[in-house]
Amino acid sequence: MNRLTRRILFFLFFLSGFSSLVYQVVWTRMAFASFGIITPVLSVVLSVFMLGLALGSWGGGRFIAAFAKRTGLSAIYFYAFAELLIGLGAFAVPKLFAVGEGLLLASGETDSFGYLSLSALVLAVSILPWCVCMGATFPFMMAFVREQDEANTGSFSFLYLANVLGAMCGTFLTAVVWIELLGFRHTLWLAAAGNFTIAFVSACLGRAGRPAAGLSEKAEAPAMPAESLQPQVRDGRMTRMILFSTGFVAMAMEVVWSRAFTPVLKTQVYSFAMIVFTYLGATFLGSWMYRRDLRKNHVNSNGNLIAALAVTAFLPVLANNPKFVVQDFYVGTPEVFSVFILLGSICPLCALLGYLTPSLIDGYAAGQPMRAGRAYAINVLGCILGPLFACYVLLPVFNERHALVLLSLPFIVFWIAFSKSMPRQRRLAFGSLICVALVWTSFFAEDFDGFMLKTETNTTIRRDYAASVIAFGRNQKWLLVNGIGMTILTPITKFMVHLPMAFHKEPPKSALVICFGMGTTYRSALSWNIDTTVVELVPSVTKDFGFFHEDAERAISDPNGHIITDDGRRFLKRTDKKFDVIVVDPPPPVQAAGSSLLFSKEFYDLAKQHLKPGGIVQMWFPGDNEPATAQAVIRSIYESFPYVRGFPSVRGWGIHLLASMEPIEQLDAEQLTARMPESAKEDLVEWNDSKDAMAYLNKVITNEVSIPALLNPDPKIQITDDKPFNEYFLIRRLK
């Protein structure tokens, strides 16, 4: 194959990898908006995505020879058709999500398991076909390479290198540039343009290339020796086991890293993007090193690579020092040096995987599309099961440090199998390093949980599939979710309920609280003796209710109270209940990933459907250093409701936004207090020395702010599901 053709193929697979990562990022976020920002939805999206890649890789390799022979067409035409279909998926998937969401609502299913099962079915139908096409691109293009050069046994690693580089760039540009500038919908269009470009160029290559007559269906037969391109592989069964295990462990570790690194990296969308970008960047470097060694006919042995993996797998455990964590748990900006150390710790492992995976598949397949498709599918199957195992088996039982240690064990097992063929001195060196790393990380390394238990008084730790939850303190109590401060015991959370309740024209009879926190708002709502529902995303958060409030058992046993574990927006979509008051307290900081789904105009449209006549929505905005973010939050609610009022908090920071479809009465503190039952007045002043409810309310009421005066003149500065203005801000701030 001439150099120009090779460069074109590299560019095509670069563009293909770029578009694929764009789809994964955007489709996942769209799924959150449609079906709930809950861990099971994320698991289903990633599993379906990976399942499609596995099926496409296996099926593409299995049938491409037959397709080419029966049609007489070059394999690159099938590759072009697959890319064309993927591009159409950019337009089809959002529509399929909308149709599926409508069918779910029409079904009337409200049981969590039933609703989740139907959601999984909708997600599979919406995403799977396009992911199958993505998976088929590898064997299709490999078949074309064999048409042009039958002696080429390293085509998988060549295409893999280009694909990983494209995926790395796609991750970076999607998170940092495209979504902020274009929004989700137009970012999908950009990715689709990439797929259509690939399809056009591929069709042109097909017209200019040689016919497919030389492509053999008997892909099980070994290819031409080409020792200069053949890495060292001895056992096909062992190769398949390693491919499955590396995919399983790598993706499971990525899930654990995401949770373990959160106290340092924080909860911004850029945090997870940094992990994925680093993962892919190091993988690309490893793949490039393999291709370099392949050209020099000096490929590292699998034994050396496995031994190095068994050592480097422990580096993230050692690097995740809790001393890197900023002690102000509310700080939303990561510390650069700590971020550099953490992300650097995963690079050696990812680079080794980037070297080993294409090396194994090249050696196993020897350029044959069927064998390559099968091997890649096995690797992707591990990528499917790994995150599920980490999320639902490991992390609910073990802390992040021990989870990473356990996930390192398969590498040690493989090293033992390979060590017999190693020189004695090398075997002893690697064995010593592995033993020291295993013992140190298991028993002596410090982690965030241990640090909190040692440095803070009265600390409890809970874990579940969604998060690790830490409650600590005596006089001043804190709630941390994955190391990030959610709230403290503050009267602000009481006012979130008492303000809209008191402003409600008629005595309120029902309330919905979205986000449980310490349970203060829920407890305050019950003081009105009305039907109260609270929705919390993380199961372990509600279990700490008694840690923060001595009378939690009374609130839990109150027949008026209902505690539901769910995503607040998802709950509203699947319930037919309506409320007099809806209280929303999005998790801090305001830039937190996914928080815009509770600030967007689409959320307010949904909330309006569940308000009774005269109902009031209370949205708490904690404030932000960037005026534009505050202006975007306020405009979204201002343009969604005809009547909006704003009251700064009793502590002087943040603002209570009250919104309704009907006028909110102009009442003074005395009139508002008169509407409150005695139990509500007592709750309001529980932590106030004066015990004067009217004076306490007056501190807030008399400081009302003019909402129109807070708006930015630019109407585009608002938050929608398509443009989450508060989450994607980097370019805006760099300017």
C-alpha cells in the first residue's frame, strides 16, 4: 500500500474515533436528561455502547468476506456504508430518545425496577444499531487493507493507533470547546459531518482501488508469516484471557479512579474528561511505541508487559494522597499540582495497555479480519462487565483503595504464569516490586477514608453503587459525597421550605423536596403537617439522617413523609402527583456535572406540570464568582414563569428564587408568620437565639431583590438542556 493511501486510512480512522467519543459523551448526557441522572442509566448507556462495539467487531469480522465475495464490492464500500449509518445516528438517537420517553410515560409504569427496565430497553433500541456499526469499522477496514496488501499483519494496531488518537482529541474538544460553543445538538451535527466525510472519502478510495477478489473467507487460517511484523504470541487461549481481563480491569479501574480522585479533581465535567483524556493519551503513546517497535522488529514480550502492568497498577493508589485534598470541601477549583500527580499516576498503566492490546490482537489475528474482530470483541466484552462489577459489586463493599488493589490481582496472576519463562534475576526484581507494592497499598497506604477517620471527630462512612458518603463533626457537622461538601446544618435550608409555604395563598397540603442533603428541608416541610415527598439520588445520604438530627426517627415514621431514592427530574417524569410547593436545592458547586438538569428551562417546564393552581417553586442558588453564571440561572427561571421573586438568604449569601404561574402576594413578615402553624414557627427559629419567627423572617423579606435588574442584556445567557451554560465555562473564563 502506498504512503498516500496509508495516510488517508489513518486520517479516516482518526476522524472515526473522534466522532465516536463525541457520540458517547453527548448521548450519555442526553440519556440523563431523558431517563434520569442515575448510575443505572449511565451503566446501561455504557454497556449498550460497548455491547454494540463487541457485536459489530465480531459480526463484521465474521461476515465481511462473504459480503465482499457475493457482491463483488471492495470491503471499503461496506466501511463507507457503516460510517454513513453512524452519521445518521446523530440525528436519529435524540428523536428515538424522545419517542421512547413518551412511550414510557404513556405506559404508566412508576415502579423503579419496571421503569428502569423499560428505560434500558429504550436505550438499547436507540443506541445499539449505531454502536454495532462503529464496532464493524475495524474488521471492514482491515479487510480492505488485506485487499491492497495481503502480507500486512499489523493493520489492527495501525488502525487502533489512529482511532485512539481521534478518541483522545474528541474527548478534549467536546468537553472544552464544542459543547460550550455549539451545544449538544450542533456538536452531534459536527460529529455526523465527520462520518459523512469518511463515507465520501472511503467511496472514492473504493473506486480507485483494487477489487475484492483476493479476500478470503477462511480467516481461521494463519496469514503469511511476515515475521518482521509478527509479535510474540504462543497461546491463543491465553491471549483471549488477557484481552478480556485487561478490558475488564481497565474499565473497572476507570470507574474507581473517577470516584477516588473526586476529592482532588472535583465534580466539574472537566474532571472526568481529564481522566478519559489522560487514559486515551497514554494509550495512544503506548500504541505508538508498539508500532515503532514493530517496525524495528523488536516488540516487547508479553511477560515483560504483564509484569510492568502488575507493578504500575498500584501507582494510582500511592499517588492518591489525601493530603492533596483542599480542606475547604466546597472549593470547586482543583489544585493544579495535585491534579498533575494523580493523572500522571495512571499514565504508565494506560500506556502499557495501549502497547499490549494491539500487540496481542495483531499476533492473534495476523491481519485476518475475522480473528481480529473476535479478539477485539473479547476485549470489549471485558470493557462491558468491568464497570458493572466495579459499580455494583466492589464499591458498595470496599473503599476505593482496596477496590483498586483487588482489581490489580489479575495482572499478578498473569505475571505468575509468565514468570516461569523469565530470566531468574528479572523474575526476582519484578516479584520484589510487586510484593512490596501489594503489601504497602493493602496495609500502609493512606486513603481519604482513613484520613477523615484519623483527623475528624465523630465520622461515619457509607458506600453504595452511587457514591461514598462521609458524615462527620460534632458542633459543626458536614456531609461529603465522594469527598465534596454538600451542605452543613444551616437555617438557609429551613427558609427554602418556609418561604414558599408562607407565601402560598391557601394553606399548603403537599410539598416535594428535591435533594435530601442532611434532611433539614424535609424535616422543616413536615413541621407544616402536610404530605411531604423527598427525592434523593444517593441511597446512603438518607441513611445518615439520624447523624444530623436526633429526632430523625420521628420524621422517618411520620405518615405524612415519603423518602424516595431517585433522580428528582426522573421522578417528576414518572409520577402523576401534583404539589403546592416544590423545593429544589441542586448539589454544589453550581458548576457540578449534571447540575444544569435542575437549572434548565426544560426542568422548569416539567416542574410546572406538577404544580397545583397557585403552586410555588423554590430554587436555591448558592451564588457564583462569575456574574454570567448567576445571570444564566436567573434568566432560565425568569423566562419559564410569569412571576418570580428573589430573596437573599438569612446568612447573606445565595438567593431564594420563588416562581409561580400566578402572582405571589406582597406580604410582610407579620402576615407571613400568621400563616405558619406553631410547629413550623418553632422549626424556623430552632437554631436562632431570639426565637422570634417574625423578626427572623423579616431579615429576609425586607432584602428582596429586583429580578429584572439581575438579568444579563444578552438573552442567550441562560441554561437549557442543550446548552448547560453553568457547566461548560472554560473558554468563557479564559476570555
